[in-house]
Amino acid sequence: MKKKISPILCGLMLAGVAAGQDFSTGKRQSVTFEPPPITAVYRGRPNTVELQFRINSGYHINSNQPKQEYLRKTELKMDPPTDIAIEKVSYPAGEDRSFPFAPEEKINVYTGDFAVNVTVRPLKTVLPAKYAVHGTLKYQACDNAACYPPKQLAVSFEVKVLKAPAPKKRNPAQSPPPHG
Amino acid sequence: MKRDPVILIVIAVVISLMLAFGIQKSRHTPVQQSGAGQLQGQAAPDFALTSIDGKTVKLSDFRGKAVLLNFWATWCEPCKIEMPWFVELQKQYGPQGLQVLGIAMDDSGVKEIGDFAKKMNVNYPIVIGKESVGDQYGGIPYLPSTFYIDRDGKVIDRIFGLVSRSEIESDIQKALASSGQVAHK
């Protein structure tokens, strides 16, 4: 029994030490991105793709519209394939919050989960197929006492370009039934 | 058979204690503390950087003075809180031999950094930082990061993140008072 327990005990203790070390390295990412499922988009039309980001607990990042001019805003830059245009990038409104390091000042920030909407418009002539769209989210994160250098997070999503459906034909109005 | 549950309980307690220790350590240990921690008690690495008014400034220029070496950036909100304190403390302790030196770890241009410093009424030298200098000081993972250097050029303390004005003043007094001694916490 003792021979079986010793290696198990050692293994469990090592696992505990390893877990403790993992907490103390502090290499946790402040912002992560989860690629959306492949989105069907119609060529020649605007289509919106929602990109979800998560800011880990304890951190905040400046919004796209920070109040203070020196703060680095969060910004998404896309680098699409040639035949797919990025019409618009829409950011959520930030939240005005004060922090222990500046209790009397409000900073417009994102915390927790937030979504950035990207409006794509494939050209009418683009071949119906799957395309990957790549980009970068630029952000700058802080916690309650310190700020981290501005960073870039790689972003990508896939779209399946389809032919726009043919417009529905409208039947002409029927004449009223004859009386009598 | 009677000993088995006892052993399992002991194992669970040991693992819980180790995890709790790891979590507790991570709250009080900044990233890459080992690099900066090795500097404590050692000679502060010398460097030559360009100030916002175009002059070359070396750390060794201030030998004989107690130096508060502050790594900061215009995009760092907590840095803006402590800078006015540094301005006041420079006035108060300057006659006793304190020299505050700000290293801007910024991607902004020199003019922007200069305008920012002017707006903050900074009364001490601001130099444009380089990553290589940050690496000499063990890596600067976040800002503000401040090193306290005694009159003999030895690092007596380093602080990562914003701390209270009283803690800053306490470290300044230690740097002014010490001479070749290591401050232990």
C-alpha cells in the first residue's frame, strides 16, 4: 500500500507546485478573441460579422473613444482579401469608470466581454467560396495599479460568400371577381 | 484500511496549501520580479539617454545624489497620479540631494512627451527610454516602475505599479540616508 501511495503522493504534490507556479508567472493574456463560426455573406451586399472579445477579470482597456487625449484607444484594423471590402467597423460604447489610482477621474473603458461588428461587402464579381479575413485589435490594458504597454491581438474570421438570392417576382394585382 | 482516509485528507490539505501559496504569491509578486529583484543591493546599471530638450543624460551624472528613477508613459493613467507627487518631492528633497529622473517608455514623439511633461509642470529631467535600458533593469513589464538608488549608485528598492505618496516619500528618505547599505524588506 505504501509503495502505491508514495508515487501518487509525489505526483499530486508536484501538480500542486506546478499549479502554484502557473499562477505566479503572471503571463495571463489580458484580452482574448474567440473566432466566430463561418458566416454566410452575400456578394454585392453589406453583411455584418460580430467579433467577440473577452477582457480577463482584473483588467480594463480603453474604449474606442477615450476621454483623455493621451490614452491609447482600442482599434480594430482589418486586412481583407482583395474582393472583400470592409465597409464599417462598429465599436460598443464604453463605460465611464473610476479606479483606485484616480478615484476622482472617469475613464471610458471596456471590461468583461465586448463585441466589435465588422460590415463586409464582397464584390458582385467575387467567386462564391470561403474566404479568411485577417486583422489586428490594438489595445492598451491596465489593472487597478499599473498599465501594460499597448498590444496587438491577431483577429481572423471566415466568411462563405454566396450569390445574392434573385429578387422575388411580385405577381400582378388580381382583378376583382365579376359580379353577378 | 483505517489509515487510507487519513492519507487522502493529508494529501488534499497539502495540495490546497500549495495552491493557496501559489495564488497568494502571484498577488504580491510582479512579473519578472526575479530580473529586477536581482538588482537590489547591486549597482544601478548606467545608461545614456537623450532628454526631451536634446541633451545626453547619464545616470552616472547624478552620482552622489539619491536618484528616484521612474519608468512611465503618456498612456499610463497611474503614472499621471504620481508625477505631481514627484514634482513636489523634488522641490522638497532636492536641496538634500534627491534627483528624480523620468524615463518615458513611450511610442509617442518627443514633442508629445515634452508637451505632456510641460502640462504636468515636471521639474526634473525626462529622457526618452529604450527597451534595452528597461532590460538592463530586469525588464519593465508594466508602468509605472520606480527604482530607488542611493548616493553610491546602488539600487535599494524597486516598486512596480502605483503606491501611496507616503510610501514613495519613505523610500526617498531611505535613499537619501543610505550609503552603500542594502535595504531589506
